[in-house]
Amino acid sequence: MELQIQLKLEANCDFHLARDCILRVFVVLPAVNDAPLAQLEVQVSGSKIQNGVRFSAWEKRFPFQTHNEQTKSVDDQLDDARPKVDYKFMRNAQGELISGGVTGIVELIENGTALKTPYPGPEMDLHIRDIAKEADIYHRIGPHKRLARMLDHPDEGLVLEFMRNGDLKTYLQSKSSIPIDLKVKWAYQVAEAVDLLHKNDVIHCDIKPRNTLLDTCFDTKIIDFSGSSLDGSRPTSGESTRFFLPRHWKDPSTVATDLFALGSTIYEAFYATSPYRDIASDEVERLYNKMSSLVYQTNHGDR
């Protein structure tokens, strides 16, 4: 069965929610009768966006999982969205599904490595280019303790070392207590990783606990550069609301926006929840903008 879905956000909609629905492909839906595939059409219009924007390029099939947990923030719901369909409906699956994102699918294959392959469909060429850019970033930086190792870049995608302890967000959610010295170590290590990227002219554009993996020694490795900016190139990814430095939505990601996302990531490492988790995304945006104005006034006075 195939379900046709139209998401239309009007007037005072939370634009970050719209952007996240588009960029992340997975969208949180009310309970539906186990439809395995869906097609998403997103139209955003209203006072926050001049003349409206229609994201017809993102009309595509995508897997989804329903959520009924009202205690979670929208960003947590989007970030936690896990595909529950068999990816064999969409491509020739090669292993056990680990995750999926903007650009492609990550699977654990038989030899114990992780394979990242592009989504099929009309935008597949764009996804292939994004994965090639990710390979370029790995080649430029070279092997480093704060990066997952790229093992190969065959035609079908990107082969990376597999981290059995998973991502930082999932680990934080699974533990009731984590030693403070481990959290401090993570803060230093994630900051080291971001500094490494910036020194190599890479803006990550989506720093968050989900994009931080843990190795067997519980050291962190930053991942997912397919949507990043390399040498000033246009990124194809963006931060979710609680990691988003207040700015016009058309403004590009920069070192400063990465550092803001880093701060939110370190906050979540210490408190096991993203900033303002229990507040709606549009209110978080308002609070961030207010704080940004206060900082500017403190730094610049009445000039």
C-alpha cells in the first residue's frame, strides 16, 4: 500500500519544523495503518516566508515511523524518527539498516563495516555528489582519532568503520547515570573534532549528538559530512531548532553557527536532553533570538 501525504504549513508556521521535515526526509506522523511507503509533498507559505516556497523537489518516497510521545520536543521526535519499513522496497539492501538521513542509507554489512549509499530516485545524482564530497573531506583531513575511519569509496557509496556503541544521543537516552568525567571528556573531544574541521575549511552544518559516535573506549568520533560546506561550497544540510544560531533562514552556516550547535551538543552531553526540550520549537526560536539580541547589546552598547 502507498500513502499519499501532503504537508502544508500556513501563516505562522514554525519554519524550522518545515525545514527539518524536508531535510531529514523522515517526518513524524499520526498513527496510520502500517502503510509501508509514503510520498511527501511540502508547501510552506505565510508571513514568515515571502511569496511562499514550494519544495516540489522533495516529492519522493520515504520510510517513516509514527510517534505518540507528546513529552518530546519536535526536534527530538524528528531526530529520533526511525524507519520501520524494509529498505528492500526502495533499493537493493546489502545489510542491516543502521540509519538514514538526508543523503542516503547506512547499513552494517557482512564484513563488519558500515556502508553509506545514496537514496535512489530523481535526486540520486545529487546524493552521489554529496557522498563524494564527504569522501573528499575524509581524504583532506586524513585519519584522525576524532573521525570515523573511511575505509573505501567504491561506486556504490562510502565504507566506514562501524561503531558498536552507537551514537551519543542514543547512549545518553539509554543510561540513567553517566560519570561526570566521561561527560567532560566528550565535551573536549567534540570541540576538538569541530576545531579539526574548521582548520580544514569544513563547516559541518549539522553538529549534534546524533552525529557523534562512540568507539569501544567511549571516545567520540564526528560523522556525516555529506551535507557539509567544503571550501565555502553550498551546504545541503542544516541545524535543527535547538542547534540553530538565530539568523535569517537563507543565511549560510558558518564557523559561528557550528560553534552554537557545538554548545547545544555539549549541553545535551551533560544534561541528557537538548536545550528547552519541553518548549515548542517556535518559542525556542524566540528565546534564542532574544538572547542573541541581549548579547549583541552587551557587546556593542548603544553604538
